Amino acid sequence: MLEIRQWAEYRYRRGSLNVGRRVEQSVANMMSIYINSQGGDIDPLELMPHEDDVIETFEAQLSD
């Protein structure tokens, strides 16, 4: 039942196996590799406007 709930949550948030999201992730990863190879410093998530923000806990921030 857990897997069914996980898929239901995914479909609710992202739609059915969203090809556009996969393309967005791939392009953002390639762009960040290129930018970082040219001396930049960018995280792929910064190039994905439709991706949810990563919520970092207070404890994780302290350990950095």
C-alpha cells in the first residue's frame, strides 16, 4: 500500500510520468556542467524553475 500512496502523491504533484519535467532536469544538469566547467558555480536546481525547493533542516545547516 505504501508504494500506491507514493505513486498517488507523485501523480497528484507532477502528473503522470511527466516527460517535460525529465527534459527540464536533463537540460539543467547539462547547463550546470557547462557553466561549472567555464569557471562558474551553479547548482542544477537553480536552473529548474518548476522543481520544488529543497528544504534544509536547521541541524543540516549547522553541520555545513
